[in-house]
Amino acid sequence: MKVTIRNTAFVLLSFVITYFIADYFSQKYFIKTNFNGCVNCHDEMTGFEESHSPEIVGCNACHLGNPNTTNKDFAHKGMILIPGNLTDASKTCGVVDCHPGIPERVNSSLMNTMSGVISVNRFTFDELEKPEGHFNVKDLTQSNADNHNRNLCASCHLGNEKTEWGAINELSRGGGCNACHLHYSNEAIQQLNLYKKTKDKSKKIKDFENQIVLPRVHPNLSLKISNNNCFGCHSRSGRISTNYEGWFETLKSWDDVKGNTEYRLLMDGRVFQKTKDDVHHKAGMECIDCHVSMEIMGDGNIYQHMEEAAKVQCIYCHSKETHSVSYAELDFETKKIVDLRNLKKENTEYLVTEKNKIPLINTFVNRRNEKYLLTKNSNKKLTLNEPKAICIEGKAHQRLSCSSCHTEWVSHCVGCHTEYDPNLEGYDLLDNKDIVGSWNETPSNFYFDYPVLGIRKEKSG
């Protein structure tokens, strides 16, 4: 009898130890097995990019859970419904066999920390002597400056979690990897809406649970990043997304201009008027045709301000000089992106940035020293012109940035104002909760005109 008890205890102990070891390693690795219990219920799921298909990585690579059972409760234990948020990206996207190191880079990037926004805001409120230092939005206090950010700005960082299913749109903020890489087809949206409708109905009608219609089309994760992915955050503040596409903000009511194609209503209720778009937008270029992964996802370094982190300048494409590398010289990450985008071309090299020698993978120079760019999503070929002589002759123009002359207009909001109201019902964008006492933003007198030029001190002395 004692032997039986001892043996039983040993078996139970072994099971417990094995469970915890498996649980520990499941946070760092995913194990692709020939058995995938998920497909028992989700067998008709389509819509995946090949590299993220269940046949390649399974379902648990992204969603965790337990794929080795057909029991719903066991299968869904520990499951992540919306993978890709930075809170769990190291367990999903960033595991050893997928994209190791990327979540850590994104976490330390300005797209997540908002360091420059925080320091300049604190400097403006006289809470810093200089707008310098390394800061992180997750560490905001309850000071006047930090509450100003909490009320008006703090949702626009990649660490802000995506908590609801659905496509990225103008109202989207954050979402980690999803912010750029998540894409819903029209069919995927229709399937999701049908699932939500039947799911809600099941809560109201007894025995309706078996009639819930599970989605059959999955959103995909890919490199096909459009301007829509950037628009949510970058149509506010500096309004670079709207400026680039040729829209400036107005105070008009949509009821007054509805039907007029010169105006556009955003999902947040703001009304914009059409004007001239950027020459690159007119040529068919999107944000990612200039901006590289080492900027957007960070390069592992911690920066104070955007100008330190920026990698790309106009002169890297528009220059009389040529700096380039061959395909064979590309680093592993860049080569992987080139292969996925099918950007390997015969008898050509890739232009690189003068600083840091970062390859611009959609720019090329051939043996005749002809330079061109291929747009990443539409594969449109554009000639890269050298700067005109007037741009580079004389000392005066050498001290000017390209935008000094080539920016045709910028938005001006002379009467815009923020004011704190201790009785105003507001929202804490960092803690995601309702509050009483909030900063309120009031717009006034929008117009567009030439930019204001100034002198920027770049060196001491």
C-alpha cells in the first residue's frame, strides 16, 4: 500500500514539474506539432499570409493556449485573443523562432516612450530646466505637465493596448505590432461583424450559443503597411499625415459642406479642406517608402528626441554622390525584408544612408549610375533626381534644410488653446479611466500658409 502511494505521489510530482517546465518554456518558444486541436473548431479559417499560416507556425505561435487538446476549456487556457500588444509581444511575436529582439527595440523606441513629447511639455510647464533627458510615457506622474499629456496626448504610443477586434482605422491608437502589420480584408471585416452579432444574440437568447457563427476569414499580418496605419496618431498635433496628403483642418461644420468633394470628414468629427499635396504623395509614394524599420521600430538605442532617431534625409536619394551596398552585403534583417518584398534586382545595388549606412531597400542604382525608387506597395518605378545646381551652390543654401524651400505650406492654428478645468469630466489616456478635472483643448482660426523659418543651433560655440 505504501509503495502504491509513493508511486502515485511520484507520478503526480512528475506531472506538476513537467507542467511548470512546459509552461515556462512556452513563454519563450512555441512548439509546432503535427497535431493542431484548434482546427477542430476553426478548420475553414483562411486569409493568412503564408509566413503566418497555421501550416507554418500553427495557431499557438501567436495566440498561445494549448493546441494539443480538442477540449475547448483546456485549449483556451492562457490564450491571448489579440496578440501583438507590447505587453505580450515577447511571448508571441518576439520568441526565438520568430522575431527575437524586435519587441525590445520597439519598447525602447520613441514611438513607444514619447520621450521628446514628455521633456518638451515639462520644459514648457517649467518642470524641467532644459527639454532634455530620457523619459517614458508609462512613468508619467500627476504633475500639471504630465496630466496635460495624460488628458490630450498619451494614447499615441505603441504600448497603448489594442483591446478590441477589428481593423486599424483613423481612431486607432497604439496596438504594438498590430498598429502597422494587422490588416483586415473586406471579407474578414464582414465575418467579424457577423460573429459579434451572433455572439451578442447568444447572451440574450437561451440555447443560442450553438448558433454563434465563428469567423472563417482571419486578418493577416504582413509588410503591406499603408498610410492608413499611420493616420490615426499622425493626423493630430503636427498633422503630418493630413499635410502630406494635402488636407488642412477647418472649423467648418460637416452639415455645411457635406457633398462638396473639396472637404473631408474624419471619424473623430473634424472637417478638412483639400489643398496641394506633397510632391512625393502626388507621385504615388506612401509613408513607408521613405521611413525604414530602424526608425519606426527603433534600433535598440534610447533617444531623447526625434531628430536623434531619424535615419533618412532627402539627400540620401537626391544627391550627386552615390553610396550603395550589394545584396550580399545586407544584414540578416534587411535581407529578410528584401526577400519578402521581392526587391532583389540583378545588376543593381541599394542606396544607403550616409550616417549609419542603413540600406534603403526600395532604392536602386544600376551600373550606369542611374538611380530609381520602387514604391513598396504598388511597385511603381520613380526616377531619383539629383538636386538642382541652385540647391547646392554657395554657402547660403548649404545652411538651409530642404524643407526651408520645398515646403509649400503648413497648418497654422494661432488661436488654439488648452486650459485646465477642475470640474470638467475628462479621460486619462494612460490609465484608460474617466476622471474629474481635465485639460481641455479649444481650436480657433485655422489657416494654411508658408512655414515660419528660423535658425536651429546644431553645434555648441
